[in-house]
Amino acid sequence: MFGVAAKGKGYGGWLVAAILVMIFLVSTDTWNPFPDMWRWANTSSELSDPAPSWQERVGGRPETVTQAGNTLIVELHTSVEARRISDGSRIWSRKADWASVAGEGGGAVAVVGKLLVKGYDVIDPGNGATLRHEDDAVGVWTYRDAIVDVRCRGPKDCTLTAWSPRKGDRLWQVEIPGVGFVLFADNPKLQGTRPLTTSRVADHASAPEPMPRLLGFPIDRDVYPVDTAEGRVLPEIEPGSREQVVVAGGRVLRISARPGDGACYFKVDARDAVTGGQVWAEAGVNLRTTSGSGCQQRRAPNGAGNVVVAVSPDGREAVLDANDGRAVWLGRAGEKVLAVNNRYALVRSADGESIMGVRLGRKRPLWTRGVHAEAEAALSPYAAVIVDKDPDRIIAVDPASGEEKLNVRSEAKVVTLGPNGLALSDVRELGYLPYRVAASRDDRPAGGGDEPDEDDEPARDRGPAGAGKDG
């Protein structure tokens, strides 16, 4: 014991002596390592190899990064700034707690606001000018073709309004009995599907998405569907005691999970939002909404746009068209859907050694690429992205052909997936990588486009609210 204490005391003496020597050398200007150490600490390592076309250090760790036309809107902890995609230079910055993007291309706008403060600003991303200010909104949702906000005169008296993103023209307005939650922020959760996510690609990296035909507002225990094409509130739905109600593909999905014999028994009942009539139903289909014991549904099903990801009664993964219930893709045993949109899916093979690009409604893969067993993937309207491991690589390919658009070594996170390139971020560093070949957006609903093969069954486009199975 005493020997150890003496040894520690000896080390302490050497440390004090070393500090005194360092102070003497610095004070006499004999040797000063601190400027070099400071330069080393502030030297940015490149986000990728080959290096990005530009790389800049921003004012903090980005909360979100979203492309708006030719700019990147960077949401920081207490501020929002815009940077040029061409060179990364900062265009403007302002105090704000949250930011989102609505519109697309030259019609895109930034929507910013402060937490616990009513209202928001709509900003020109190219110069920072305020296009309009909304005073009373307590919540806002941003889409490629609209901004939707809600204003309340009381807890059970609210107005929902849709605006064109750039011009601010009112598209429609409806009254709803409250909003069911307290919020002063952007894009609060609605009763819809949740996207498949990965740790190396930011959620909604290709945001904003088109406004769905139906929006489901949770108010108390009920769900109020809003027809966004007609601008009207449809009859409210009261879930059963073991039901979850989700709005997807222009339908109202009543998902039931009942315990029995040590298992959960599932059923999906898809209803017409206007009449309440049954459009399709499937028993035994698991949308992975349960967690824990008791078959309690705590999660929304995975999906995007018109499709939902399911597990068939025999344990195979499938992608269902929510409009009419048909399986637009059915995997083999062990295959797993990593990403999906209205048109394509990225699927991991059963052995984990490859990722396949799949066109929904077609049986044969479009392309296959060998990967590490822990590789991740994401989809945007412009590119399919594979984040490989050992070594860490980010690969962007054309979702239809598998043609490589970008392939770099990188440990950074993909934060945007735009039409001409993607942005990477790591801590405070932000960089941009252009594709070798510019992407052309192809985000039509499943089933549009080229002629199917003989053994294909194309998925049906999303029908209007109120249409029957053949609508």
C-alpha cells in the first residue's frame, strides 16, 4: 500500500516539474507547441476519398440538412443557415430553433420557426429574404407541393390550411376539432407509415415528399382523415380496443393484433375513407406494429407513399400496395427489405452477401451488387445509396439500372440525396459530392412507366379517396 502511494507521489513530482519546464520554455519564447496543437485541432479531415467538391465547417453539429433548389438549409441547435451547393459558401443565417423545406427546384422555400412560439417564416433560400410571415400557426407540415399549417382558437376549435409553397396562395381550408397534441414545431407525427431508416443516411434525406392524398390527424383516440385533393375532412374513425388506424395509399388501414395461444393474430382491414366500406382485407399479415407482450401496437408500419412493408403468413417479407392490397413484391425466405418507395425496393439477399434493386410489380431483380453483410441502403427519387462496410464506402447507383453514379471511401453520414449529388456530414463538417452522371427524377407511383414482363403484375397507382377497388 505504502509503496504504491509513494510511487504515485513520485509521478506527481515529475508532472509538476514537466509543467514548470513547459512554462519556462513558453515564457522565454524558446519553444511553444500550443499554436501547432491548435492548428491540428482545427484541421478538418476530408469527409471522403476522393474528396468532396467542397467541405466547410459549420457553426455546430447539424440537426438536419435539406436541399432547397441550389442551396442546403442547415438546421443547427439555435440557428439556421443556407449554403450554396456550388461551393459551400454561406448565404445567410438567422436565429431559429427548427427548419424545414417545402416545394422543389426553383420553387423551393425554407420554413423556419422557434420552439414554443406561434408562427413561422417562409424564406427564399437563395437570398434569405422573408417571403411571408405567419403569426398564429401552432404546427406546420412541409411537402413538395404544399405547406399545411394549423391554427387553433381553442383546444377543440382549429383550422387546417394548405398553401402553395412559393406564392402562398391558399389551396384549401378545413375545420378540425383540435389537433390532439401540443406543438410549436415542424412536421409532427400523423397517423401514417414510417420510413425505413439507417444509421448512416439521415431520415428524409430526400425531403420534401409529395403531400399524400390522405392525411390522418390523431385527435384524442380518434383519427380524422383529411382529403388533401378535395380539401375536406372525412368521417372520423374510432379504433377498436386492439386496433391501430393508419392512413396510407388513399385508404384507411385498420390493423388488429389479438393474442392467443402464445402468439399474435393479425388482420389488416382496408377501408374507403369516404364511405367506410371495406376495399380489401388480409388475415395473418404482420405489419410489425407490435412490440413487447400482449400484442400491443406501439409502432406505425414501415412504408412510403402508396406501399407498406409486411411479413406474409409464411414468414416472407412483402411489399403491399395499400390501395388494393396486392403484393407488388414477395421475397424468398430470409430476404429483407432495406428501403422502399412508390416505385422501387432495395432488398438484402438471404445470405446477406448482396443487395438487389427491385422494381415493384416485377418478379425479377433489376440488378444485384455484392456487399458486406452489415451494409445499409436508402432510396431517393434520384438515386439508390448503399453504405458498405470493411472498408466503409458510400455508393450511389441508378435505381433502375444499378449504374454507378458515385463511389467513395467515407465514414461520414449522408444527409441529403439530391438530383445532382449528395451531402455528407460528420460532427461540424459538411461537404458535397456530385454524381458522375446527373440523376433524372423518377418517382412516379408503382406501376407507371415501361411495359411489364410476361410474369409481372404491375402495382396500381394510388386511387382517389372514395374510389372503389378498381378506382
